[in-house]
Amino acid sequence: MKVLVIGGGGREHALAWKLSQSNRIETVFVAPGNGGTAAADRIRNVDITDLAQLRDWARQEKIGLT
């Protein structure tokens, strides 16, 4: 499953980090993310802040959980 976490602070980093440890999760995307999430394994930052664009991107990527 692909997961999207929206935000760029420490709480979002902690959520993304913990989610990335699950064997059931393929990739954790964080929008817009931060330097810490950019350096982590299985976590990718998405440089999108516009909600309509983010919605369209999530549909295209087939995000399973936001």
C-alpha cells in the first residue's frame, strides 16, 4: 500500500517514520515533507502544496491511505 502524510513538521516526520516500518506499506509519501523525511528510507517527499494538485497526484499514484 502507498500512504500519503500531509504536512512538514516533526509530527508528520514521526508518523511517516513509523508507517515506513510496516511490511504492509510499500512507500510513504510526505507532502511537502522536510529534510528529515527526505533522508529516510521508504519515505519520499512530494513538493506539492496546492490541495487540488495533491488530490490529483494522489489519485494518479493510487494512494491507499492519507
